[in-house]
Amino acid sequence: MNLRVIKKDIEYFIGEFIDDCTLFVVLNPNQDADAIAAIIDESVDLYNALKDKVNHPEEPKKAFYNNIRKELFEGIDALCEKLSAAISK
């Protein structure tokens, strides 16, 4: 696992989540778009935070990158739960 792969993973997973949110808003115009927009803003904040951390690595790098990957997936899971809660309203 290297820096390039981690950066691509961050972009891919958060980008796919944002695409899912946008698709939901487009297909369901009668739902609360403001709640989904707030979730998208949180995902952008997660993206920015993770990119900043990746660009300033700490030692030991392998453990640091594993923690970044773990934080990415935990953040995506939390955002998916918020999206599910917003959709079910």
C-alpha cells in the first residue's frame, strides 16, 4: 500500500458517495434536499481532512496509512447511516 493508492481510494469512495447522494436528490425531488446537501458537505469535509492528513504523514508510515484507511471507511459508514436516516424520513 502506498501513498498514491490511498489518495485514489479517498477520491473514489467519497466521490461515489457524493454521486449516490446527488442521484437520490435528482430521482426524488420531493425529498428534503437540504438534509442531503448537509451530508454532502460533511463528506467534502471528510475528504479535505483525510487529504490533509495523507499529505503530512507521521512515522511509522505503514501504521499511519492503515489508520487513514480505517478512518476513511468509518467515515463513509457514518455518512451512509446519516443518508439512510435522511432518506427514511
